[in-house]
Amino acid sequence: MSISKDEARELLQGRGLRVTGPRLAVLRALSDAEGPLSYTEVLERLVETDCCPTTIYRNLVKLRDAGVAPVVNRAKGVDRYALAEEGDGDHHHPHFVCDSCSRVACLPAEVGSSIAMEGAWAASIQQAALQLRGECPDCR
């Protein structure tokens, strides 16, 4: 879901955030990714920019707090961010975590759609995250 620079500007302005070079760079890195990215992975994608690592981290936190780039996965204790999907700030779909390379990939929503909860517990569930583990196709 790659976004243009103009779309990124509109997104930031729509959330009341200042449009800055580092913020645009972080947004573009997240939008170009095939799956959620950790802070380290964002840094690797922005290595050729003149953004300092602290600035990148602060922008990730600011984008997270504004609901633009929520933490969508915490596999192995590492926060991974993704650009919020239009109309879905919570990034509701299952993820796959590779036990070999630690890659986190977004899976189609259909993978989790067959899970239904009924009865007393259904009303108690506030939030759920489906995470499947194994070896990704590249590591098999």
C-alpha cells in the first residue's frame, strides 16, 4: 500500500501533525513495506537519509500515538509498526512470524475470519490478535 508524498502530507495534516522530512520518510518506509516493521527495520530502510536514529524513533512514537502507525505485532518482544489501513486504525488481520528469520508478514483477513466466538466469553473479548508461527516460504 505505497503512498505518495502528497498522500503522506495529507495524512499527517489530517491528524494534526506537522509535515517534516523525517516524518514523511518514516511514513513512506512503512507504506512501502510488505509487512510490519520494527524500529531497526525502519532504520535500515532509511540508512541513506540524513535522519538521526533518535529522530526516527521519536517520529515512530508520534505516528503511533496519532493512530497513523500503530504497533500491530510484538513478536519476540519487538514492537512492529504498520501504516494504519484506511478506515481501520487497528490493523485487524492475522500475522505470520517466521521462527527461522523472524520476519513478520501480514496474512489475508480470510485466515482469521473462520474463528467465531459465541457465548459468555464473546461479550468479554475487547481485542484479539491472531499470530501464526512456523517457517516462511523463503526459509523452508
